[in-house]
Amino acid sequence: MKKKRIRINFFDYLYYTIGTGVRGIEILLIPFLWLAVLIFTQIKTFPIAWGILFAVVVGLLDYGIRCIYDKRGEAVRQYFDKTKYGKARWKWLTFMVWLIVMGVLPLLIIRVILL
């Protein structure tokens, strides 16, 4: 039986490189954390339903990402292990760029907006 080829995309590489988390922290979900901080600091009255709804949506998103990657994971690993992007330097560079762009930069933007 002929094996179906998958199209590799940027999110496959992020999931391959960063993985499901670093020391229990979901690194790929950092943008949603900043979105929540921005939204919840702008709301004057904070009903608990907003927080619960946001947590459910992010949880479903995380579950969907894991389901998709679990199906594609083996093919993605085989693909990137053969390329230069599977080396430790590229993985480290990708992790640092993701952390700066999605971790530090939004913090600075939110700080400017709130001041």
C-alpha cells in the first residue's frame, strides 16, 4: 500500500522543535496567555464566565493541536531528522526566537498599552 505523503508546514516544525512543553509549560500557547492578559486587563467588571470560557477554548485548542500532531508526528520527525533543521542549533534558535517574539515582545507591547 502506498504511503500518503503529508505537507510539512511551519506549525509542524514548531511542534517538532518545541514539543508539547518545557518543564510543564505549554510554550506554543504563550500567545493565548498574552491575549488573555490584554483582554482581562481591559475589562472593568470581570465575570468569572469569561475566564472559564477562555480556559475551555484554549484547552480545546491544545487538545486539537495534540491530536493533529500525534497523527502526523512520526512523519514529521522522520522528515526533520534528515534535514539541517533537525540539529540542536536550529532547535535552540527556533525556541529562542519563539520565546522572544511570543513572550517578551507582547509583554513590552502590553506594558506600553497599559501605561
